[in-house]
Amino acid sequence: MHDLCRRIHTAVNGDLPAAGSRQLGLYQSIRLVPASLRHNLEQQLLAELFDISQPTVSRVLTAWTPLVADTLADNIPTTDDLDPDTQLIIDGTPAPCWAWRDKPELYSGKHHTTGVNLQVACTLGGRLAWASDPVPGRIHDARALTESGLLDIEDDDPDRSPHPRHIADKGYTGLDLITPTKKPAGPPQTEANKICNRATGKSEDESNRPSLTSKTGTPSRPVTDDPSTPSRTPSQQHSE
């Protein structure tokens, strides 16, 4: 966190946003941003945790979130940074957001809420290796992964052995990944398939660790004071 503060201070040449400067200062203002993003906390709760008002939280998030994102942009791994010989565990995770009236594509029928779909890949040891750009929540995991470019990584050395197949759940069936075997209609699952599915499921548990916080919680209030901000949560809008 201290390194992030130093990098942001250097990037803006000391010309820091006024939001939160008196109540929080540099360190606490920056600390508030990942606290909001990582745990998806409502602004009223953040106000109590940081002993400030909710409007101040809104102004701090509006001013400081872009600075944090721009500073850390170079640290985000892309598909070009991945080792083609490393086997990965892939999973999709929803990031909830407001139910904007003019953005119906954000609604996910699978999760029954609005948000964006993120594809996440980690190593077999559970270390986060890559995350995709967000796509609308209604897009299926298989399509989101295909459009992300992760499966398009090519090796310039034709003599090298084929790349290892990545591991994923049944939602990615048909993409030439290692996925659990679906139970056929009628006859029971074979014992060999049961063993294979248990092994695959155990590996998938590792992939849930990096994205666990993105799969829980309710959408926090938007980081804006714009009066056009919708006043209803996703569940409220689609229950009408």
C-alpha cells in the first residue's frame, strides 16, 4: 500500500485530488478504494469504518479510483504475459452493478442480477495469473472466454510439445478444455468418470480463491453524485 501511495504521488507530481485530503489524507484515501472494490461494501458502511460522511466516501471514490486504476494498469497481466506451457484453472465470476435502464445486456439470467462477466485464470497452486476485460453479464462463460483471446495463444516454436489443456467446469464444454464429464441420459455415470469429475472439481476449488470476493455481497452504491443515478438495486428493478 505504501508503494502504491508513492507511485500515485509521483505520477501526479504531488497534485493530488482535494477529495478526502483533510479528513483522510493520502494513505487512507487510497486505502478506501481497494476496501470498496475488494469487499463490495456499501458507501454508508465505508463511511462508518473510516469515520467520515457518506458524501465524502462518494467523492473520494470518484476522485481516487481512476488514479489507482491508471497506476496499476501496467501490473495487470495480459494473455501475452502468460507462459503457454503453464496449465491454468479457468472460471467465470460475476461482478454485480446497478441495473441501468439503458443497459439490459448487463442482466444475467444465470445469476439473476445485473453485472459484468469476468474470466479468471489461476495456476494449479491457486495464484491469480490473469483476468479478462469485463463483458456484459448476459454473455455466457464459454463465449466470454473465447472472445478474451486466452485460447488463441500460439507458440512460435513448431517443435515444442503441445500446450497443456486448461481446466474448467462444465460451462466450458466444447472448448477443448479439461472439463467434468456430463452424466448421460439414462445409464448411471461410470466409476471412471466419477473419479475424473472429483479430481477436476478439486482443481476448480483452487480457481475460486482469487475471485471469491467477487462472487459475494450486494452491489454497492455507485461512486457518483450524479442525480441521474438509478435508485433501485438489480433485484428491485427485475422484480417489478
